[in-house]
Amino acid sequence: MGMSTSASVPAGPEAAIVTGGTVTDRLVEANGRYAAAFADPGMDARPVLRVAVVACMDARLDLHDALGLELGDCHTIRNAGGVVTDDVIRSLTISQRKLGTRSVVLIHHTGCGLEAITEDFRTDLEMEVGQRPAWAVEAFRDVDQDVRQSMQRVRTSPFLLHTDDIRGFVFDVKTGLLREIDPA
């Protein structure tokens, strides 16, 4: 069941997530507690490790823990599938050209929802709302091949200055291990 951030949470198993109000109310309350103990770390926006990580938005991926990262170590760019879209290239270009990153790590994962849908999703949306989305779903059947395609998109972008350290991985959601994908 999808959860709205602007309406009360329904009763049932999902109700345990929030004890009152909306999910957004809970997040704002948590931010208040965070801010009460917050001390400006004195960091600048440039990542310490000079790396940008592009990954799927899947809630099972805790990238900082999985990669041993600390606040300020990297730029993190996430979307459905961890796919290298025009907007990802935009973010990587700014990351490299204005904020000093040199390496790109791409992370897809096992059991991705994009393996279970097709580009027909766009047609279904068009039928439902009366307008065809301008964006592609970027669905795929072979996660390894999709990582290779994403690596190729980064390597061949004319906007990126640093394309010699581009590596792609598949995160196993059952074991937590990364498996590197050979770009060839």
C-alpha cells in the first residue's frame, strides 16, 4: 500500500510507522530533535573523497553504511533504478565541474522494481491522466546490462570532464555485498 505524506496514515500494520499525524509530521518532529543537537560541521559542499555515487532510490539501500561513508564524503544522486538519465548527467556535470568530484560509482541492485515493469507504464499513465510523460521509464530485464549501459552513458557524455574512474556495481539486497560489473 502506498503511503501519503499529506493525509493521515490508515489503521493496520502501516499505522505502527506513525503514532499521530502524517508521515511528514513525524519527519518534521524528528528534524526538530536533530536540529536541537546539531552543530555546524563546518564543511563545504565539495565531497571529501571527490566521488559521486549514483544509485537506485530503493529504501533497502543504506549507501553510507554499505560503502563506509561519512557525512561530507560524497555526492549522492538517486532515482528509480539508479539509471543515468539526462538529469543524472546534469547533476554529475555540476558535481565535477563546480564541486571537484573525479570518480563516479554506479549502484543498481537485485530485485529492482524496474525489472518488473515495462515502458508500457508510460502508456498506462497517458490513458489515466490524458498526458504522456516526457520521460522514459528506463525499465530493464538484465541488471548487469543496465549497469553497463549506465557506465557507457557516463563515459560518453561530452559534459563530464572525468570519465576514467567510472565503476558499476550490483548491490545484493539479501547479502549486502556489491558485485562489480565488467564494462565490456
